[in-house]
Amino acid sequence: MKKIIYLTAILFIFFETSFIFAQERDIFGEYEVSFGYSMTVKSGPGSSGPDVKPIVKITEVDENHVNIILPDFVFSEKMKVASFEIKNVELSDIEEGKELKLGKFTSSDGNYQITGYSLQGKIQSGLLDFKVTYKAGKMPFKLTVNYKSTE
């Protein structure tokens, strides 16, 4: 009888731990997004190009950090910021989800040095919603881009 109780307890702990781990891992992956931008001189909807669905990818670094890969941002025919990665974004628990937060950061899209000023947002109930502020190359203005998952 003691063996049955002991095995039942072990199985319960295993499945409960697996369930909690699976819940936490639900935030990783790809999110189809819509996005808009604003800066001192202009604002409007964002685009990754004609007939391109913008995708934000989130990958796990450790239990408290993720990397986020942003989609291409076609600002005009002459200005395009290619996809780039923001590393070590802080991840913390909030009700029914996770909060995303990062102060200053640097990255590169392969053409421009990216100077980041902030990233803040959340993944809640399976939906991604965050904004990031940065400059690309010698851009004279900060660019704030708001990303929201479409599903």
C-alpha cells in the first residue's frame, strides 16, 4: 500500500511539474503581428513588404530571459530596416502571462547598427503586445514601433 501511495505521489509531482513547464513554454515561438510606428515627423502602419506576413520570433535564453527577432520593417523604398535580434529581454510573471522588459540595447540588421532605447510589453492569454524604441544607423529620430499579434 505504501508503494502505491509513493508511486502515486511521484506521478502527481511529475505530471504537475510537466504541466507547469508546458504552460511556461507556451510563450516561445512565432507570432504573426501587425505593427505601427511613430516618430517625431511621421507615423503610420508598418509593413514588411508587399504580401509579406510579419513574424516576431521569441526564443528562450533562460527562465528569466528571451531573445526576440523582429521582422523586416520597410519604411519607404529608400529605407528598410532588416530583421534584427534583441537579446536578453527580461521576462517576469504577470497575471495570465509574462511581462517583457529591456532598457538600452544594441543590435544590427546587417546594414545598420541598431541603438535601442527600450522594449516593454507582455504576452498574455497567448497574445503578444509590445513596443520597442530604437534608431537605425544615423537616423535622426527615435522610432517607436508597436507590435501586436493578430491571433
